Amino acid sequence: MRALSINGSPPLSLQRGASGAKLLLIIAATMLVTAGLTFFIIRTYIFPSPLTPVSLNAKEEQQLDQKLTQLGWQVEPRSTVTASSGDSRAANNASASENSDELTPEAYREFDADRQVTFSEKEVNSMIGRNPDFARRVAIDFSDNLASAKMLIPIPDDFPIMAGEILRVNTGLDIHLDANRRPVVALVGVSLMGVPIPNAWLGNMKNVNLVGEFGDRGFWNAFADGVDDIQIRDGELSIKLRK
């Protein structure tokens, strides 16, 4: 017998079959999406992979070393490794010559241009990458008036929860000058595994000016007194020191 149709519509058996196939496709798509989201959450939040250290080319390294030297940091000379011993001796002699030049007596001078230094986001992350303990665990981002940090913190093996795992922490600091040209450093927030921490758990320190709160003593007071200007723009940090 042939299946009956009503008003020219497909037979009921075909309609039921098509509806069943659609339902199976919806279930299969939902399972695939759920599995993908679960894998993404596990890899990103529960078991995050190490961060990729930032590296600079030779020209960028030289520019960064000049900025660090301008701030008074002792920068170790970087010599290239060659196959021949003669080249190695030449590199060592050149390094020794550079060190001797650094110790040459000279008259002290101050220039206004030396008081202002600008670091790019790439340079800051490169400096962090020089420390093997932080190379794959800390990354800094600069946007307008905001310095953000992503940190991968290992949980001690004797900790009762998630012992030996990696905890992903994100935080942000609002950094700018107020109307009185005093630096403002305020905690924007902290998140663990992508979940924002309530302000009460942070001691109600969100959006509190740390310089104004603790600027009457210690580090923050010295920091505020020594900074004439500080600006964080997209991708760079600029600091001008007082005389």
C-alpha cells in the first residue's frame, strides 16, 4: 500500500523520518560544540600552556640596552659565539675593551633628554623573558592608562587543592597623572582562571589610588616624588623623572 498524503504534503512517515534526522544532527552538533568548549576551557583555564617569551632582534636589543644604561642599569655585553677559537678570542678582547671604556673617568653631566625614557610593550616583555623564572609565566600588556599582567603561578605540591597545577591570574592597574600631576596607581581588578575576584576578597582595594593611600611613607612616596610624568599608551610606557 502507498503512504497517504494530505493536501499534497509529504507522507507522514517521510515527515517523521526527516524530523528524526534533524534531531540527530542537532544532538551531534551540540555534542561537538560542548566537547570543543570543554577542551578550550580545560586548556585555557585549568591547564594553561606556558607563555611564549618575547625576543628582540639585534637592533632592538641594542636600543633596549641603551635605555637601561640611561637609567643606570649595568647591562652585560652580548658577544656572538663563533666556531673558531680566534674569533672567540677577538670577541673576548672586544668585550674587555668595552668594559674598560665603561670605567674611563669622565665629568658628570645631566641632560633633560636623559630623564625621559619610553619602553615598548615588547621591550618590557623581553626584559621579563631574561629571567628564566618568569620567561614563560608573565606577560605584560599596555593600553591607554592601563597596564595588564597575565601570570601563570604554580601551586605548591603540598597545597590541599590542585597541588602541582598552574593557576592563571590576570590583573590590571590604572596608571596616570591626576590634576595635581601626581601619579595615580589603582588596582582595576584581579581574576583567577578567568573569574573576577570580588572586591571584598581583595580588601576593597579595587579602584583605590595606592599612591594616595600609602604615599605618605615608603616606596609609594618615593615613587611619586621622583616621577614628573608617566603615561601608558597603547603598546608603550613613557616615564619622565624629576630633577
